[in-house]
Amino acid sequence: MKRLIFILSFIHLCTAVAVGKNYDNPDTLVVARDGTGEFRNISEAIEVCRAFMDYHKVIYIKKGTYKEKLIIPQWLTHIELCGEDRDQTIITWDDHANITLPSTGKGMGTFRTYTLKIQGSYITLKNLTVENNSARLGQAVALHTEGDCLTFLNCRFLGHQDTIYTGNAKTRLYFGNCYIEGTTDFIFGPSTAWFEQCDIFCKANSYITAASTPQDVPFGYIFNQCRITADKGVDKVYLGRPWRNYGYTLFMHCELPAQIRPEGWHHWREEAKQTARYLEYENHGEGAATNGRVTWSRQLTKKEAQAVTPENVFIINDTWIPNK
């Protein structure tokens, strides 16, 4: 009996290795819920990718709703998740911070609630919706990032409180032409992130950002040519509040609606006024007036603004320019 179990285990191992080798190439993997692709679930396609690839691997995801809680692990690099249609290719889950864990009897906490966690580096998401579909019962993360050099193009990120968590300092993220919605602190964390021509939708009277940029990191969140809008009944929105001292957030060339508070920013804690790096430059719209802004924020000069480029912002560990 033991010999039979050993033989069966050996065959299973050999089969798994063979399957892995079949996908050890730059070919595109196709995922489809209707069974017309190689995989029905995104997690299955991620699982066959080789560790530390030196080539670009595309996982093409056909239209459909994929109810999956996903991790792209640290050892996977140079992977692109590309949806067939941004609004109809949806990755969704519904955890929130106050779900009781049977193992501890305590709440799940914010950082376990993600729908998609990206630990690998040089990862691209394109034409996808990532959603945390939980009820408004606590913090609920849709996108949780830990890897470096991550690019998000034409994606939607849907949630309520804490929609996007940029989880590691000195990691670099680029969001181009994305839609991001939420209620409180729905873009938060210590990473350096550039948001280009993104639509930011505020679903409640609260705070858009909660940066926790470390003191020794020169840039945190940069919003360039973005459009801020708000839901019906919303009339008191702050651009941000510092989750930790030295939080950095800049809005430049952005359209700010009337719902933005005249003071613009909130200090969260009194001591944060001494260190918060809150900046604006040449914004427009009814909420862009600067005469009522808090005294501890400031407007960039033209010379300072000219130096805020992706090339300068992303020089942290090495030089990286996102492939747009």
C-alpha cells in the first residue's frame, strides 16, 4: 500500500512539473469563465507562471465576473493581466475588516481584506475592474500592492473605505487613465504613486487620500491632470489627511469640484501640521480656490512643478519609467 501511494505521488509530481514546463514560455494564457480558454479561473493561470521570468507573460482574461481572492506572489515578475473589456472583466471579493475570524474570534483587520494583492514586481494590469464588493461594514481593500514597478492602465478600482492600499515604502506605482472610487482614505499607504488622467469619485463626505510617505522619500502621491467628482449629497471632501507624519500628496493640473472643502486638507493629528507635505499646482474648477487653504499646505512654484516628472519621481532604487 505504501509503495502504491509513493508511485501515485511520484506520478502526480511529474505531471505537475510537466504542466509547468508547458507554460514556460512567453505565450499568452487565456482565462474564460465560459470554458473557451485554457483556464476558467485567474488563479490557475497565475499558478503555472514560472518564477522570476525574464520575459513578458500575458494572462488574457475574457469578459466575465471572476469571484476570486487573488495573490500575485513575490517570485512572479513581468506578468500582465489584460482584460477583454474594462467594465465587463471584473475581479471581485467581499471581505471587510470586521468579519470575525474563527481561528481568533477577532476581526479580520484591514490588511487581510484585499481582493487582489500584488507582491511581485514589474506587474501590469490593463483593462480590468478590481472590486471589493462588501457592504459598508468597515475597511475593505480592493487592491493591495507590495511589489515595485507596478503599472495600471485603463482599470477600475471599486470599493468604499480603503479601496487602494499601496503597502510598501520605496515602491513605485503608475496609474494611467484609471477610475478609482471610495469613501474614506480610499487611496492610502507609503508607496510612491503617480496618477495620470484618472477619474477619482468620492462616494461620501470624507478624505480622498491618506499618505504615509516616509520622511526620507521625496515623493508620495502625485495626481496629474486628474478629475475629481462626487456623488449626490456629498458636499464636504478633503483632498487628504496624513496617516503618518511626513505624508506627501500633490494635486496638479487637476479638476477639483465644489465639494472640496475650502481648507483642502485635514491634519488628522495636530503634530502632523509640522511635517505633512501637502501641495497643489495650477488646479482648476470650483474647488481649486487657494485663499482658504490651510496654512501648512502650499502651492508649488513654476520651477518646482517643472521638476515633478515621472523620471524624477521614480528615481528611488534605480531608474524606471512605466511602459504606458
